[in-house]
Amino acid sequence: MNLNETSRQEYISRMNRVMNYVDRHIDKALNLDVLAGVANFSPYHFHRIFTFLTGETPGNYVQRMRVEKAARLLQNDKRKSISEIQPASDLPLKVAVQPFISLLFRRYGKRIPATGKSRFCEQRIAV
């Protein structure tokens, strides 16, 4: 294994650590400084490396993970409405209006909650 391959494996390991951290702390404030600290990189370097390896920015990744959690909540509890998973309850989507949440669902390929909750697909980033 050469130096470049060793460095790449180390970067991938750190990004996986960040993704695990996001999964465990999805309901907390997750800004660039916090995530960079988990990876032990400067915010600038972390943003560049994360975006290069995953194909999306750290902020977009966190947002997508929150939308996926919201989709799981809606899928697992058919009685819950979109308004019940907004900031005051299970998930801090940082928005209190249904149209924006519906837009996020469309952006990440989820079914619109108003049109039905019967199908759910989860896509994970493969690093």
C-alpha cells in the first residue's frame, strides 16, 4: 500500500466516523465546525474532503439524513402527520412549514407525505 492509498483510506475512515456521528446525533445542531472536529480536520479541509469523497456537501448530507429520518418516522407510524415530525417533536428539520418539508422530500427522492406514505426508499452514500 503506497502513501496515497494510505492517505485515502485514512480520509475514508474519518468520513465514516463523521457519518456515524451524524447518525447518532441527528437531533442535535450539526454545523461544519462540529463535524470537522469529529474528523479532526480544519473546517475548510473537511468540507473539501467530505464533498470530494461523498459527492455532497456536509450540510446537504445532514439535511438529507434528517429528511430520511422523517421519512422513516412517517413510514413506521402511519398515524403521524408531517406536522408532527417538525421541530417541536421528533426531528429538528429547522423549518416549521409543510411546503418546505415536502420540497425536501422531493429533492431527496422520497414520496410526498401528502400523496401517501406507502413507499419508502433509503439511499446511503457508499464511500
